Amino acid sequence: MFDLTGKVALITGSSRGIGRSIAECMARAGAKVVISSRKADACAAVAEELGRAGFEAMAVPCNISRKEELRTLVDTTLETWGRIDVLVCNAATNPVYGPSIEVSDEAFDKILGTNVRSTFWLCNMVLPQMAERGDGAVVLLSSITALTGNPVIGIYGVSKAAEAQLARNLAVEWGPRGIRVNCIAPGLVKTDFARALWENPDLLKRVEERTPLRRIGDPDDIGGIATFLASRAARFVTGQVIVADGGATISDPL
């Protein structure tokens, strides 16, 4: 039910953190994986490491905010492996840490453009070839900031809420063609991307104290969920947001 043998999985932002964990988990499940992020050397290092471990992986660097680079990413994958069965849109940005009133127009446009528009672009490039075969799985990385207010990364949360809605819309539009589209909404995970949060000892303590599992997440906590959503085990799941936060959003701090 969880076997991905013969599948091709394209994962953005997969040279480190959650994206890398997703790539590693899917490779272990049998998928050929495309490692992609902005830095070519970082992508190559991960692909080579997976190759040495006996998995099939290739590196295709890409800045997701540039449409022409996304097109190259998709075309290179199709030219090399002939198909894309699983798409994981993980790459994102958040250049602002503070209240929304301090977010400049330029930063707002960058957050929404990188996190939402690029996902929209990439899905539109990949889904048609999935539809031709009548099968495919898309996983978008949202966040619990899409579900709650946040005083320091609020616009990031707006972008992640938009991604969750995009998943629902795409699930409705492409479901009749055999394509499933879902979201994962992680809580605080120990990645470089969230370093400013978990390296703050006071904030980390507060998060751990209000989280039923009494810890923040690890990238592998998310990799397994993405692999499930890509597999036959989730063949009747679409348009959903799976929250993976150790219970933080359901815990009453009182």
C-alpha cells in the first residue's frame, strides 16, 4: 500500500529540511526522486548521497519564483524519466519576522509570489501529463500558521492558507482525471527555515509546554506523511489538510 516503486517524484526545496526528508522517504519507498532547490551544489550533494545508498535520484536546480526555471525543471524530468507521478511543492520563503504592519509591499509580493503563484505555476505545468495517464498525487506544504493567527509570521500564514485553498480547488478540478491533491500543515519543525523560532529558548519552551507531545517536530515526522499521501494507501484522500504539529493546535494552554 505504501510502495512507490516505478513512480517519479519531483520535490521542490529538497536539498535540506522537510523537503530532503520527503525525498529520502519516497526514495526508500521505491520512487525515483528529483532533488531541486536554488543551489546546484546542494542539490547534487543530496542526489549523489541517495545514489550511493542505492536509490535513483537526480539534481535539477531551480528558483521557483522564476517561471522559466520551473519549466526547465519539469521538462528535464520528463525528458529524463518520461513522467511525473508525484509532485511535492515544498519550497517557500519568509523574509519577514515581525507584525504585518512592518511588511513592505516588496516583501508581501515576494511571499505571495514565491509561496502561492509558483505553486500555481508548477501544478499547471505538471498536472496535465498526470491527467493523460489518469493517475497522480500532489502534496502541497502548508503550515499551522494557515489555521491560526500569528504575531510575527502572519503574511507567511496568509500564503499558506492560500495554498491550502489551492489544494482544495485543484482536488475538485482534477479529481475526475484521477489526480489527488492534499496539503500537510506542519507545526514548528527543527529546520534551517524555522531556525529563528526554535533557536529562541523562551519561544521553544513555550511551544513545547503547550504541545501535548512536549516537543517540536523533526523533518522525518513530515516525510512519512508525504509518502503516505503519495501512495495507494491514500487513494481515497483528496483536498485535505493534514495537521502534523504534535497536537499544538488542539491544546488548550489553560
